[in-house]
Amino acid sequence: MTGIQTKTGLYSALTFDSEWMMISVLPFIWLYNGQRGKKSWITQYFFYIIYPAHLWILMILRYLFIKYEL
């Protein structure tokens, strides 16, 4: 009887099976004390600025890598 064979190498584990990465959030969960952090303009709008900015940076890097074949 032949079954479906799956590749269980390191590459496959790191790219297709990402459930193991939940371990990385455990320290943050353990450090949480149930209270909200300080609220200021910087903390309130930080991710509204940083998230689109990092996408633009990645897009520019991709463009440069493709154009100049780096």
C-alpha cells in the first residue's frame, strides 16, 4: 500500500510547519501583568507609521535586487 510521502526535513519544518514558532511568544505572555501600558502619541501611532514604512522598504529592496540582480 502506498501512501502520501511527506518531506520532514529542516527546510520543510521551518517553512511549512510554523506552529512551533508559538514558543517565541511565551516570554511575553509570562511577563504580562494584566495592566495596560503607558499611552502616549508615540506608542499610540508607532505601528501605524512603522508597518507601512517597513513594507515600502521591503518593496524598494525587492525592486533593487531584481533590477541590479544582487
